[in-house]
Amino acid sequence: MQLNMGLFEFNGSSGYILKPLPMRNKDKTFDPFSKNLDGVVATSLKIQIISGQFLSSSKVSTYVEVDMYGLPADTIRKRLKTKVVESNSLNPCYNSEVFTFNKIVLPCIAILRIAVMETNGSMLGQRFLPVDALKPGYRYITLRNEGNQPLTMPSLFVHLEVADFVPEVHLKFMEALANPIPFMKEKDREEQEMKNRQKALQLLLEEDEKEKVEDKPLDSD
């Protein structure tokens, strides 16, 4: 139910959501375990949990769980957690590692869950966010309770990176297209190094030829 409410949260909790094209294609059987779907651009997602604000009125120790729900290939649960911040629920600073979801096969039905937990297992707040609704950058995420009702003050400050999935073999090429200046500088540097090596090799060859000429014995009369 919470996943369903999270999915419909961004369309005003009204209407319906059409099934993704791979599920509606009558010419091909949909395989939920597939890691590649025709006509679907997979998504890459990175999230860093930076800090929390007003998580509890009590002085408790907290950490943050990050889960992903979707196709079996996309689902990751109970594996990604921040460090525990002891006895500070007012403004805990997590500065977590960057949690990476390298390839989300079907992002239109994938949902990111972020939950603030006490060390005793109690949940202080959570949020279900459709991957398609996520925007890159620094964001404040307000939290909700177990019934998906908004909480007044608890929130998390996070950094998100959202992009189309690019296979590793093409990653360098795509980075060059996205930001060509560093790529061109690196290319110029490599070309200059190659010229320097060729010049050094040419000097060595010339010196070698010169030594051969000097070492050649003179013809006797």
C-alpha cells in the first residue's frame, strides 16, 4: 500500500498509471527477470545522505536505510545503510558514502525508499519516491510516517545524481560529449607527450648515427 501511495503521490493521487510498454506488448512475453528491455532506457541513480533535521524530540541514535523496489533485477533491500549517529536526532550529520544503483532496468515502476531508523529498530520516518520523479542536485526530503501521512518537521538533506544508464564500454565517450573541455585538454596533453617522445626518439637515432660515423675506421692507403 505504501509503495502504491508513493507511486501516485506525484499525480495528485488521482487517475491511473498506464502499464509500461514492455508489459503491454502483445507480440512479446514480458520477462520480469530480464536485465534488458526493448524500448526502455534504463536509469542510473546515485544518492548521498548528508544530514537530517528534527528527526525526533528525544535524544536518540539514528541511521538511514536506502532501499529500491521494482523488478527483481532492480530491487535492493536492507543492504544500504549510513553510519549510526549517536544521541543526536536534532541535526545528525551522516555524510554517507554515495549509494549507487548502477542500472535500474524499468525506472517507471521503480521506487526509492529512504527511512530513518533508531538503533533499537523503531522507524522515525520514511519516504517512498518514484525514480521517474527524482531530480538531480541537493534536495530536502520531508518524511512521512508508516501510514504515509506527512510529518511536520522531520526531513533529510541529500544529494542526487540521476542519468540515463550508459554501458561501461561507452562511458568515457559519453563523459567526453557531456563535458568536452577536460577531454580536449587531456587529448592535447597526450598529443604533446607523443610529440615529445617522437622528438626524443629522433634525437637518439641521430646521436646513434653520429656515433656510428665517428667509430667507422678510416681507409688506409
